[in-house]
Amino acid sequence: MSKNSLKKDKIKILLLEGVHQSAVDLIQQSGYTNVEYHKKALPESELIQKASQAHFIGIRSRTQLTREVLAECKKLIAVGCFCIGTNQVDLTAATESGICVFNAPYSNTRSVAELVISEAILLRRKIPEKNAACHKGGWLKSADGSYEIRGKTLGIIGYGAIGSQVSVMAESLGMKVIFYDVTAKLPLGNATHIPSLDALLATANIISLHVPETPETKNLIGRKEISLMKKDAILINASRGTVVDIDALADRLKSGNLAGAAIDVFPTEPKGSDDEFVSPLRGFDNVILTPHIGGSTQEAQANIGLEVAEKLIKYSDNGTTTSSVNMPEVALPKHTDFHRLLHVHRNIPGVLAAINQVFSEHGINVSSQYLQTNDKLGYVVLDVESNSSELGLEKLRAIEGTIKCRVLF
């Protein structure tokens, strides 16, 4: 457990996978100069060696911070996932170690939404087939099977940040929007909630998936669900690779009973650009395959870099955990004349009482106190006079259930 507040130039920050320069710039402008930057993910042995010395780590989607890796990261305070998901981090292990995890759930919504709309237009106009024919010397100058998307029904599965933005963009193009979500959502514009997944699949001309990866969404679109789709429907998945049964989709496409598909995410993806991409969807002229690039625009990556870097900086500077995916969320004011004690503990009864008791017994005056809990953790922040911080830290560390404790000067 950290005993003292480190000077910013002593705080080691490890950034991997080509995190956008906007993040590096903001971190350095905030006074953190001890930054190690790598354009790619590291092999596990090298990752462990580097991460074991880091106080903060920034990754994208390829680096796997497993329980085994995190067990070696004794100095680690927080992880920044410069992407939407956090599946690449063992959140249970991180939580048990009091490691705060942040992500960027909204910064790339526009980029993903634009990709979905553009793919819907391309597939409805049969552009992939016509493009392939031209490259082979063909000339498919025909309107057969080509349609505008205006007036068509778009079915959105998952009406969150991205799904709702797709909804707004689609309506602006004259589409009718229906959506299905397992939780109640306020429709935007004229979008209509559909009470069942099956009803949406049977109704929509274009179906777009925007759901998280959970046990409930694995193979959400399986053989049965694909069979419910109209013969002239298209399926777009820019959410998670495990959501669609790819083999079932390939079989339906082979039968000619589906107009097309656009898939950006896959159950198994190559580890690097030099590895072969293998999928039963290869070879279909009416299928757009993209290498998990829904949020891969310069604008999105720059926004993600700023969003996650700011969260890491705030947590390092003053202990703010707002929008952490695993820690109790506390928005904290700046601390100036006091030392700030940060105490992460297991959420068990009596911790706050124990803190107040030992502070009272030792005459430690608390200027301000903040407490928030979730089902696993409690997070207490105390501002104390500078001459009491060392004793306060010692007493906090001795309290039962303590996971991580540090002081900010």
C-alpha cells in the first residue's frame, strides 16, 4: 500500500496500443512526465515486467490485464481503457486489489453511428457486389434489388448511447425506426419501442445491433432469430463479436434468404495485422467485413484520449472516481491547505465507525469527509491537517478490510 504522495515526475504511467497523442499531451501538460509509450500491445511476459512498475496503465482492446497480470502490479492505482468496453480487464481482480478502472463509453458514438448508416446505404444499393464486379472487369449497371433507405424500417437492438444516435440519424434520412431494449428507454424523435425481439426481427428491413457483451447477449442472434428475418433484410453488427452466431448467419446467406450483412466485430479476431483473418463470412459479395473499426476515426480516438486521460488525472490529482466502472463514484473538490487521505476498503460493516473512533482517539481533526460504497467496495476520503496525515495513514492501514490507502499532499 502506498505510504506517501509521490511527486508527479515519480508517478509511472504506461500507455500501450498507440493510445492517441491527445492523451499523452494532456497527461504531460498536467505535470506527469514519467510516461512510457508503446504503439502496440506487449507480450505477456514483457507486459508483466512493465506493468509491475506502473502506477497507471492505459490500454485499448487488445491488452489483457488478467488476474495473473494484475497480481504482479503492486504499485498500480488505476487502469484507463481507451475504448468503450472493459472486457480486457479482470474487473473482479482489479476491484479486489482496489485498482480503479475507467473507460470511454460515449466518445466514439458518432463514429460507430456513421459507420452503421453508411453500411445500410451501401448494402441497400448493392454497392459491395457492384464494386466487386467492377474490380473484375464487370459492369452491373442495373437497378434490380437496389433501394433507397428512405421509407425503410430500421430495427435497433439496444437503445443506448450508440443505438439512440443511430436512431436520430436514420430518422433524418427518412427511415422509420423501431427498437428493442431489455430496459425501459425514452424514445428519441418518432422511434417506437417494440416489446419483443422476435417482433422486431420479423418487421425490420435493416437490423442493427448495439448491445454489450454479457452472458445474456451471447448468440443473441442465433439460428432461430436469423430465420425470423425477412428475406430482403440486412443485418449490421458493430457491437460485440459474440452477439451473432456467425455460422448460422453464413448458412442463411448461402441459402439466398438474406439480402446482406455488415459485420465489424467477430467471436475470434486476429491478434495483429500480420495474422490471417478467418471467418465463414469471407467470400460473400453482399457482406461488408471490417476489422473492428467502428470507433476507429481520428476524431473518436482523440476524444477517447482526452476523456480517459482526464479521468486518470483527476483520480491521481484529487481522488475523484466519477464514472469509474468498478469503484464507488465520488466527485471531489480540489484540496489545498489539507492533506487528503484516500481509503479503499471491502464493503463490510463498521469501517467508517472504526475510522472515526481511531481518529478521535488520536486527536486527528477531519476537515471534510466523503464516503461512497457499492456492493463490493467502500471509498472514504478524508481531508486532515498536514501534521496529522502520517499518523492518519498509519491508522487507516490498520483498519480491518483495508485494501488500498494513500495520501495526497
